[in-house]
Amino acid sequence: MRVAFIEFDDEIDGLLAALANDGIPVTECRVVALEPRARLALKWRGIDADSTVPYFSNAAHERVMRGSEALMQRLRAALSGFTDERGVSVAYATELCHNARMLYNHLAKTLEVIVAAAEVAPGAAIYAAVGAGCTSRLMIDDTERYAGRLARRWAQGAGRRFVDIGGVAADARPAADRVPRARPAQRVWASLVAGALRRREVVMLPRASGYLAPLVESLRDRLSDLEFLGMDFEGSLDKAVAGTFVGAMRRGLPPATVAVSWFGARASGPERAALSECVASAFAPCDETLYHGVELSDLLQAKAAAAYLPALLRMLDDSAGLAELYRRVPHALLVSAVALGRMSVAGELAAVLGRRSLFVSHGSHPVPVDDTHEIELLNLARGFMLSEYTHVALATPVQEAHLRYFRERYPWVRAEGVRTGPLVFARTDPKDRPAAKKALGLREDAFVITHAVTVKARSGERFHNVETIDEFIEGVSALVLAMDRLPGAHLLLRVHPGFVLTDHELRGLLPESDRYTIDSSGPFAGALAATDLLVSYSSTAIDEALLNRIPVLLWDKWARYDHFRTPAFDGTAEGCWPVCYVDDEERLAEALAWVRARVESGGPPTDAELSPYDYGEEYFDALVRFVRESFDRGRG
């Protein structure tokens, strides 16, 4: 028996050639497809292959999370002594940890799969493609192939024979480590915009105002004297000028647009050198960079040099540009749905200058359900609700409980909550449901069960409370099979636009059935409007469904993560409304049928039943007061 690991379909021919060279038929090789597209390619070529699911257990999820947290603590310690010349410090550690954690997660998960699969075949030779180099992208690029290098290192340590089946080299050129110098015309435009806004009350927003467009429109209706500035722009000057005029006419867009680099301020040489030194020390070999006996420090160092450090140095320039923007526009309130990169610096700098900022989350923020989930939230939410923004808009009681939990336990969480109700979540009208079903090509009288979860590809993997992509496919497969026991129901698989698999590829990995439709385009609101019951594992879709009086079934095939700590469905249905948690595949169809019967006999959840998830009253006036008080406070 041999064990082979295939990450991409262009490695299959190399495996077949290597096996033929050894005189081994592929049927005598345990093939593990590390990515679903590779598994599908193997299937189409008649080669049986395992997914990663049998080799990445719940215990492995937890080991990766705990190993990742140990490294993140080391990285934060390495950057703890750095503060830039404007007083910003936390943003740099947050950015470094956010990106390095994704690479570490990928490396550690891959090693877990390699070790578990190899242990099933003691002494067997290991086959994998050894790629070389990394790219300057912050996320993991598809040309960055680590599986072969990790398999070779583990095999050498375990005394196994290793066969390189051929890899693809990556472009290891580092990214630019400075923002471009402002051209004269850009500086003139920045000065014109800042001059026009100097004495005005200005709400500063990122350039990508899609999530915030409804908020901008609502604030304009209530506070007509406010000005809005899009300050996270990265396009050309002519697009900024055009965007300013378009924004003046379209109510959901900021009517002024500028890039912070156009103010011409840049970080100094000494602070760049100090930050570079901190990052260089962060990834030195240590206990935290050793996983399953394999040293990861050189892989992390290479990515840090090519991508992480250049991004941090660009953030230093952003800090200088933002300080100049704040100086020229003194009466400004920062509002953002992003707290990473430049917008992380913007939030922290506002606090340093004694100004208010407001973070508006578009994510799901429950209270941690266990210690492992708490590790994930502590890391992820540093770029969301637990960032350096002075205030957080609270959309739901769930978000409020999340913020209260962390404020009570961690002194560094200082953000104050502002009850605003939902500002960026999708809203639907039940009267429009038949039309919404028809628009998706479904029968108007069908009971539509929509499945929507958070799925992260290899470039940004997270674990425990997020399914791996192979787990997602197995969970959906079980749901497809359960539909055969639900006459008159139809499954709508909502996958995020840009999902790693095409609709055709996803169908190739699921059981054959005419009882489901894949929806992978357009806003989620279109799918939600057609939904009678939402099925999820972990996703903002859960919050959006409950805010729209749509019941939720939490399907946890892995018996690992219960999003709201809801009692598991056992046939009695006690405590299973409006949220039902199922962790037993044998009861999945029964639970779906029970929720359906409850909906059809009793209608949607009541205000009282939704009270843990929905404030049930209008709080927008509180937001208006917060905005007005922020400017009054600044002028006072």
C-alpha cells in the first residue's frame, strides 16, 4: 500500500507516472484529495479518492486552533513594543496575526491530514507534489503548494520513503512596501476635498460602501447637514472625481472620495526599520512553529517577507496619511464595517486623537459556546467587534451579549455598544415569498429550505465553528438525501458568489437529485425572500433569517458546534423553536419535517419567541443621537 496526496488536478499525471515507475497500480494506492476540485478530477478519471474528512477529526480541529493561538500570542508579544509615531500599535499586530493565522491553519490542517492518512498505512511510501516558493498575496494563492513540502518533511522524520510527483513553482517576488507617492494633481484634489469639508460635520466611510449604503441613505434623511467622505479609495484620480459627482446624486454613496495617500504624508525611515525588526523576530524557530514534528518557521518567514511585512509597511504610510486627513477634517466621525488594514489604523488613530468611531458589523457574533470557539472569536473579532473602534453598533441581542461577554473578561476590549438594531442585514416581506420563489424558478407552493453557511477555502481556512469545504460537501450531501423524505419541499443551496467551485463542480460532488437548486449569484436577500426554513451551521444568514421571522435549523453533522447552545433535537422537539439544533444524521429528516409542520400549522415565530435574537423595537433614533452627540462632543 502507498499513500498519495493530491492537492490540484495537474498533479494527477505525475502521480500515475510515479506509480507506474514503481510498478504499482493506482488501485493499490490510498489517494487523498486535499481539495474538492482535485477529488472531482480524480472521480472523472475513474480513480477512487478519499476527502480530508476521515483524517481531520474534531480533535484535530481543536489541536490546530490551540497551536494557532500559541503562535498568535508569540506574534503579539513580538510586536508589543512597537508603536508608530502617531501612537498606533494594535493595528499592526492585528493585521499580522489575521494573515499569519490563515497560513498556519492551512499548514497545520494539511499536516493533520498527512499524519492521519499515513498512520492508516504503517510504513507505506508517501507520494506528493513538492511545490516551491510563495506569492506576495496576503492570502494563500493557488500556486502556493505546501502539501508536498510538508509531506516530505514528515516522511523524512518518520523514516518513510517519499516520492516527489512534480510541483508548480510560485512567484516569490515581494509585494510593494510603500504606497505610491502622491502626484501633484492627486494632492490638489485631496486639498480641495479637505478644504471643502474642514468646517463641516463629516461621516468618514470606506470606499466600499455596499454594506453601508442603506445606513448612508437613512442618515441623510435624518441629518441633512451631514457630509460623507469615502476615504479608503485605491483607484485613479479621474474615478475619484467621477465618483464624487455620482455620489452627490446617489443617496447610498458618499458624495466625496479621496485616497489617504494623496495627502502626501509618509512614514519615517526609523519607524519602518523598527517595525521590520519586530516582524523578523516574530517567526524565528520556536516551539510554536513546530507541528507534528515538522518545522514551519521557514514557510512562515518566506510569506512574511513576501507579503505580510510589505502590507504592514504600507499601513505605516496609511497611518501618516490618515493623521493628515484627520488634521484637515477636524469634525469627523469614522464609521466602518471593516476593521483590518487601513481601516484598522483609522479606528485606532481616531481613539488616539480622542475621536469617536463606530464599527457596524455584518457578521454573526454569538457568545462563545466553548473554549475552542472562544479562541476563534478572540482572533477573528479583533478585526470586527473587538477592534480599537470606540463604539460598536449592536444589531441584535446576540451581538450585545457577545460584546458584554468579552468586555467583562478582557480589559483590552474597550468598545462601547450602541443599540441601533439591524443596519446592514437583509430585510424581506413574507407577502413577497411566492413571487421570490417564482423568480428563482421554484414552485410558489413549495416549502423552500435554504441552506447557507460560511465556507472558507484554503486561502482563509478557519476551524471548529466553521466547516471545512469537504465537511460542507458531506453535510449538504446528507441534507440532499433527507429531502427524499420531505414531499413538496425543495432545497435551495445558497453558495456565496465567487465560491471556489462552479455550480457544475458542486453538483458533481453531491448525490444525484432533482430536489435541490444551487443559487450562487445576486444578493442573499433574493434567496432569503424565498425561504420558509433556513438550515445552517454557522453564518450571518442565521441572524438574518431570525430577523425576518424565518425559523432556523442548525445542522451539525460533526456534533461539534452548537451556535446558540440549543438543546439537540431528540424527537420531542422541546426547546427547538425558533432554532432547532440537530447533530444526528438519523434525525435530520425528522427534524426538518417537525419544523415544517410547526411553520405550516402555527405560522412564523412570535415576538416573544424571537426576543433572544431580535430587539423587536426600533433603535435607529439611538444611532441618530449617537452621531449628533459625537459631533457636539468634538466641538465642545
